[in-house]
Amino acid sequence: MISAGLDVGSRTIKIVTFDTIVRDSIITDTGANPLRRCQELMSGRNFERVVVTGYGRHLVAPALGGEVISEIRAFAIGAEYLYPDCRTVIDIGGQDCKVILLSDNGEVQKFEMNDRCAAGTGKFLEIMANTLEVKISELGNLAMSASKTVRINSLCTVFAESEVVSLIARGELPADIALALHDAIATRIATMARRVGIKERAVFAGGAALNQCLNRLVGDKLNIELTVPREPQIVGALGAAIIARNMLSNNNEIKTEA
Amino acid sequence: MANDNIQMWTELNIDLKSHDMLLNALGPIFKEVYLSQKNRPAGMGFYDFVVGDIHGIRVKELREHAKNGGKVVATYCVFVPEELVWAADAIPVGLCAGTQFSVPMAEEVLPRNTCALIKSSFGFKLGRVCPYVQASHLIVGETTCDGKKKMFEILNQYQPVYVMEVPNKKTERSRQLWHGEVLAFKDVIEKLTGNKIAAKKLGEAIDLVNQRRLALQRLYNLRKNRPVPISGKDALLATQVSFYDDAKRDTQMLNALCDELDKRVAIHQGVAPAKAPRILISGSPMAIPNWKLHHIIESSGAVVVCEESCTGTRFFSDLVKPTQQNLDEQLKAIADRYMNIHCACFTPNDERPDDVVRLAKEYQADGVIHYNLQFCHTYANEAHKMGKRLEKEGIPLLRIETDYSDEDAGQLRTRIEAFLEMIRK
């Protein structure tokens, strides 16, 4: 009985196939035609039921004959499966960031998510990496080599970029600027987490969790140690796959527990 | 008919090209949001017709009234006591200001970080795209927020504006100030119309507006049923139209709609399954054609059962005490009624969370969505106290801050779907 979970994000598509364990996972760029990309990825794959989440869920689910769930529920279920004692999930994806509080029985109790803009998201880091002429995968390490504290005041991607440009013009080093950018995002995430009321264990998921500098700064600001799964990007797709599996074993009835 | 309208709009100095774009944009939105709904009450046909001819027949009625020497008074807020306008044989029109279309026009003058409602209303005047504004002899503003207050000063450069001072506290001194403002407004209307407001006329006007309030109360009470006999979108539209339609006709139409809904309730006929999550919306007003939040909620499988807002319960939940006979007592009764609106412009405003808790119970709401327009500081701040209070009461809450644009529709849908997953039983 194999189920599939699909997380169609703004930057990447994640697929997890699952029976009693994760059988396979894929991460690939979303590109300009996510529906076709998903159809290509799923064709020839062996699965009985699929659940779709992520920004493109309503586009992709009908075409694949799948159900739809929100990313918030998907991340909650995925994180709780990986760490049954998980009570908070912090997810920073391509175009949104969220903090989800779980109840003791693993259900979504409360959540916060950014309103509309790319402030404090993966996209923000990506644009800034571009401005600083480093790869996104190197941005965190660059920041950790900083020797001086500078400040970025704006979190708006457009304003922050012009702030970065002025810092460059002032002769500040890329490493110091990179650290300032990470600090700005970490402050925002920490504020959001405190508003929800963070509880341990807190799992940090989404593509931005691969960034060790961000992980350390968010943890420092909240004064806790964040748990980063081995593959933080696939947590949402995993949650979707688990729900699909539960649907199979529950006579096609949506079950709330993972 | 169409040519008549064009001639009328030309006489009203409408920017026809821009106005065409506005109306052409409204049609498809209305079709998608409203006409796609299943199982609508037949009584909504009237409201569909009103929206279909939104800048036509009602404007024509106002123009006829003006040709016969009558005055038209435009308002933006539920604090303006419309009884005084009716009593002087003038017609009050609540302006809408709910579209992104006029926002860029306003941003030529107003600061960008002003709420969409203020920008939209100002843009309508600056862009000359609203025949109701053009047809009005006086615009009446109020001091319910700083953004509006200062916008009215600028608007006054384009068209006569009179501003009523709404106090910020609920003390006895504030009540006296407001009572004085109501008396001053009476003088303004008498001067505008040349008609003296007498007790008999004012009594009739109080009754006219109270009857409409009673009809709206009846409509909202019907929404307490499970399954709910009318969608939130349709109830919102009926409320929105009440701001500018003729009060007597509107009352008849609302009651006819309610007669139909009574029959639905009797046979347990609903627009959504009985188990669909029931949502109470609380916060900033939603002016035509701002149906954004309702549409996302109701196309995600839930149903909006009540709005605690100025385009909801705050508009009609209290009546003006109808028993007063002499003019002074009537004016006092009017002042008292309007002072009792639990608007976020007051500090403190603890009655509002009380209202929301009570309404959530009465309407059997499964969750509350607190809605505030971006840059609306009063409602955005009250959301904090509201959150604490609802948490104490065990009522789930989702806070939404947005504007009229569609750029955040994806994020909003995610948050609303997640909220519904959370509260679904």
C-alpha cells in the first residue's frame, strides 16, 4: 500500500513515497510549468493515493486525482512523524514562513504565517545572495565568517536590497552584510514564534533550515536548540504522504491524526 | 437605456474611459464571486439587478430628486445620523470605496501607507469614476481615524465636505460633545436643504431607518440557523446595498428575502451542508465590491454566518428609541444610539470583544476571523485584546490583515484552509 505526497512549492517541488517508511524522495525546481513537471515526475511511479500541498496544490491536485491539504497541516504531520515529541514547527520556504504550534496529541493548535511579501523567506535570502554574488548554499557560511556587526533595518526585499547596495557602497564586507541579513530574518521569525508561544521540541523545516547560520541565530534568539531533520525540505511532502496513507487505511476517510 | 446612462454620466463629469474600465472589471468579478454560487435565494435577484446596473438607475433617481430641488448627502461611515438627512427631504447615500481600481489614482496624492478604504474613496473623486460622489451636494466625513480625518481636508478641495467630530472616549463629556455634534449636523443639513427639521418629520425618519434596521436584524437572525439558509456573500451584498438604496424599498426587499429564507429554514434547506464550518468575521468594513475574504472562505467549504463590522452588525444592531415625541428628545435619542456603536476609534472599547464572544455563541460560530485592512491601526491593535479574550473563551481565531489587491490571495487561501482544517469537527 504505497502513498505519495507532493509539495508544490514556489521554488521547488518535493515528492515523497511512503508505505510504512519513506521509500523515496525527490526535490526538483518548480520552474514555469509546475503542473507538467509534476505529471512527468509522477508518471510511471507506483502509488495508490496522492495528497498534494504547497502553493500549487489547487493547480496540481485535480490533474493528478489527488486530495488537497494546507502546508500548515502537512508540515505539522510530517514533523510529528519524524519527532513524536515535536510541539513547534518553524518552516521557512521559498515565499512564506510559518510557525505552527502543536497540541500534545499532535494537532495544529495555532499558527502564524507571513502576510504577503517575501520578507523573511527563502526568496529574500536568494535575492540577497545574488546581490552579494554568492551561491544561496554558501550564504550561511559567508555570514558565519563575519567579523563585524552591521545592521539591516528593512525586511522588505526591495528596501533591504537597496540597503545592501548602500552598505556595499560604504565599503562594508559581504560577510558582515550577510550576517546582518540573517540577523534580520532571525529576528522576524523569533518574534513570530514568540507570538504563537513556542514550545519544545521545536523542529526547523523548509529549505532555509539547511542554512546553519540561520538555524543558530533563530535558536539563540529563542534560547532553545532547534531540531533540523536530515532532509528539512521534504517534511511537507512527507506529511502529505502520511495523510494519503491514512486515507488508504481508513476507507478513504480523512483522519486528523498522523 | 445605455445611452441615457452615458448622457447622465457625461453631465456628472465622469471620466467615461476610466469609468468604462471600472464597470467592465466589475462584471466578471461579480459573475465569478456571486453568480457561480449554487442554491441562491430567488430574492437575491433584486441585488444582482442592482449590481448589474450599479451606476445607472439609482443615480438616475438621485438626479431626479436633485432636479426637483432635493439634495443628496454622501457619507462614508455608520456614525453619520442619516435620520436627519431623510427628515430634511434630502437623500443620504453611503459611498462604497471597496475597489483596488481607484487606489492608484489616490496614491498620486495620499501617502501609500494609508488604508485601502481611504485610498479607494479618495481615488473615486480624484479619478471622477463614481457618479454617486459626483451627484452629491455634500460629503459628510467623520473623525473615526487619522487617515480619514486628514483625507477629508484634501477632499474638501474638490467637493464640499463637512466633518463630524466623533469622540475617542465613552465618558459623559464625550457624550455631550457628540450630542453637540448631532445638533450642529442638524443645522448643516437645514442650511443645505433650506428645510427646517420638525419633530413630525424626524419621527418619520427615525421610523424609516429603524424599519430597515429591523429588516437587517431579521436577515442576520436567520443566519443563526443550521444549515444556514443564505451564504455570507449574499448577506454581505444585501447589507452593502442597504447603504445606498432607497430605505423604504430596501426594507421591502430585505423582508421579501427573509420571507423566502423563513421557508427554507422550515424545511432545513441550506446553502452549505450542516457540518460546514461556520465563521464569524470581525473587524474592518467591507465596501462594494470587496468580497475577497468571503469568497476565499466560502470557496474553501466554510460559510460566513455573521459580520461584526460596520457593514454588519454595527450598522443595525441598535435602534433609535422610537418613543420620543419632541424634537429635543428625538435628537438626544439619536445621539445616544450612534454613540453606542462599538467602533475601534474609541479607547477603551472593551464592549467589542464582548460583542464578538456573544455573537460567536448566538451564531454557533466554529471560529472567528479577525479582519483588518492593512494600515488600519485601530482594528489592528484591537486584534491583540480580541485574541486574548477569544483564547480565554476557547473560540479559535485567525487574524488576517490584507487590502483590496489580489497579490496575497495564495497566502490567504493557505491560512484560511489551514484554519478550517484546524476547526473542522
